[in-house]
Amino acid sequence: MMNLDESRPSNQGVLNHLRKNRGDKDPIAPPASHPYPHMQLGSHPDIVSRVWEELGGTLPVDCRAIVYGTPALVNPNTGAILALAYGTAYVIKIPENKVSVALACGCQAEQTWAGGAKTDVAELFGTGWLFGGWCKDEKLWLLETYNTAA
């Protein structure tokens, strides 16, 4: 069963951003609800695979979801958003005690896009949210976030 806790404090920044940009979409839907979820949900297919298969594949249950038209991982028990695809990047909720390690590994609070525009995900989504850096430990951090959110 899919569950999205729209009142959860750690979800607020993510949901405010998604509603502003994709508010015409369903709040939460299963991946099977879209015929081409890797190709037509606004993110690069490699990013969707990274979030859903690589990161999500290490979690104890299937957390794949489409949140306001965006591929994401959501804890089905608590409704906590754990990660999401973000165009040609991805964003993950890092345990607060691991943020400095994640930054040293290659995760970033700020992403600079082609053309020079910048996105500060910590400012946009809140504390502990970082752009992923393809670090091997991201799977462990995500599992810790999953367990903490339970």
C-alpha cells in the first residue's frame, strides 16, 4: 500500500517544491501507473534507475513511487520521502550525523546546471537533503534514513 505523509516535517520542503512545479499530478502513484516511468517523468533514465533500482533495491520493502509526477522513494509505512529523481541529478535524505561524510564523498547541497542556474537543495527541501554523488555509502545512509523514519 502506498502512503505519503503530507504533514510530515521532513516532507514539507519537497512537497512544496513539487506542488509548485508539478501540482497538477497525483500526490502519489505506483510506478506501474505510468507506461514509461523511466523515460517520461522529467528525469534522465539513468537517474530514475539510480533512485529506484540501485538505491531503492537495498531497502527492505519496495519504496518506489511517483510523487507529483516525480520518481521517488517513499517509506510505505511512514509516508516519509527518502529520495527522488531531479532531472539529471537525484536528491537523498541523509541522516544528520552523516551529512559531513556525504559532502566529503561527493554529495552536494548545491547543484549548478548547464547555463549557470543553481539549486540549493538544503535551502529548498530542508536539513539533511543533498544531491547524490554516486557514493557507494549512499545505500547505507538511505537504509539508516529508512529505519529512522520508521
